[in-house]
Amino acid sequence: MLSKVRIVGSGLIGTSIGLGLVQRGIAVEMVDSEPSAQALARDLTGGVVVLDPELVIFALPTSGLAQVIQSEIAINPQSTFMDVGSVKNEVVLQVKTFSGLSTRFLPTHPMAGREIGGASSARADLFQGRRWILTPEPDCAPESKELVLELITLLGAAPIELSALDHDAAVAKISHLPQIAASLVAKQLSGTPSEWMELAGQGLRDTTRIAGSDEKLWKEIIYSNRAEISELLISLQNDLTQMIESLDDPAKIAELIAAGREGKAKIPGKHGGKAREYSYLPIVIDDKPGQLGAIFNECAAMQVNVEDLNIEHSPGQLSALITLSLSADDAEKLSSHLTSIGWNVHPIRK
């Protein structure tokens, strides 16, 4: 039964774990090599010191793991250990350098995060409904695994087991490559006239959202998983070359864009479920307070569920276009209702 946890590393993930555990009555000690980060994390989580923790969590860069493992084993020789880094095979190799440690060390990776790091961005609900990957070695002790599974369940996440190699290949494609692509696209915006940037719509914001991530964190992740990332970047480079060579051929351009749409269709829906087909309801609203709230009040009255929302509004424009993503039935129901009471509703798009 988990009752005492020591967390080494007071960034976004470590502090979010601490906040989530404290809410569930677990005593949590936050530790960090940076005094100000440790002070903030301790203030947020209650500032307790724990002795003989059942579980020690390493929430720090993989490059600093070996040194910290050694000191923590000396302090807590009976504890179970886990890490929460974004690359796993390198962790497995480091753990193997410590005799017998793999029996009570679980490499893990919560598939959660935010663009802004640090304890100040931590959230107790960061892991709710998210996947949490474990890559235990074959000799991992059942009691150690049970402790880690208990922690994952307490934080509202869903555990999934992969080999370390499969994990690194998977996250390179679904996490690391998107980060690199977003950062490089955002890099192209340097030097762009400010009046052009005022025209930016949701597409640019969606594409570059994660480009605001911490470069100190990502240099560690990309370097640690460089073997897997290299192959993906070469594949992306080949696609870019093909697009450049196809700029005078509309059919080839369409083929590449269609291939991208097919890839996007593979992304699952909320909470890892099957991707849903939405209908899109465009509504033109006046640029004045209360319009959006009024529409959502009508949605509540009609008991329709809005899955997503997009707003397009140019500077100086007296109106804005909002597009609601709904199920086909809800879109029809809401369209008829809003039209009947005078809203400027446009035809549903599939």
C-alpha cells in the first residue's frame, strides 16, 4: 500500500505527480538540485519530509539519472524506484549498471505534459485519462510493479506495457517528430512582418502550439532518442523533397496532401478511443461580449455536446466565424434550433 513517496525533480511532471498524490492522502517529499524549484514544489505539496519511502520517483533528465540513482539507493536501500522520462532504452541500459536494481526499478513514461514546464505549471489532474507506459525488465519484482501500478491508478491514468525499444520507436513518431516539425515550422516565422502575423488563423496556431516547449528539456529528449528520430527525419526530408519537386504538378500535390489526411485519420479520438467523424457547424457571430456564452447556453438547453471549437476573427472585423464540432445528429438538432431563434447559421460541413 502506497503511503510515502519521494520525488526527485520538481519540474512539471514531478510536481504534478506530487500534487495528485497529496490530494489522495499520500505523503510526498519533493527534492530538486535547484533550490528555488524545490522550494516552490514543496510549498505546493505541503513541504513534508518522508523517511523510508515505498517509492522514489526520478523526474529529471536521463543524462543526470545515473548519479542520482547512486545517491538515492544509498539513502533508500529498500525502496522501489521509477523514472518518468521520455526515452526508455537508455534508462534500461543505465539501470543494468547497478547490480540487482532492475528487480525494483520500473522505467515509465506518462503520456502527458504541457507546453510550459516547471512547478508553476503543474496540475494535479495532468494525468487524468492519459496513457502511462511501463517498460519493466523480466526480473522486475511483482511487489515493485504493483506499487507503480497503484500510483498510476491513483493519478487517474491507464497503464500500458511495452518493451523499451518499442516505446522509443513509438514516441519518436507520435511525440518527438511532431515537436521537431512544430519547432521548425515556427522557426520560419522569424522576421515575418507583424502585420502579416495579425492575419494568422487557427491552422498556424494548431501547427505551432507545441513549439513553445522548453528547449532544455527537448534537447535531452531528442539527443537520447536520436537513433529512432534520425530515420523519421530522413523520411520527412524525402517527403519535403517530393513536395518541392511536385510544385508544378497539381495531381502530385493532391496526392501528398491526401496521404497526410489518411495519416491523420489514424489518430484516435478522446481518451484513446476510436476516432470519431464529426460534423462542423459554422455560425457567424457579432464581435461583442456574451455571444459565445449565449451559444453555449443554447447547446446546454438542447443537450448537445460540443466536441471542439474553432474561432476565426481578423483584426478590425465586426463579426467572427465560429465552427462547432459535433456528432451528425447534434449538428442537425443545433442547426435547426439556432436558425429558428435568429442566429446566423451556415450549412453543416462533413
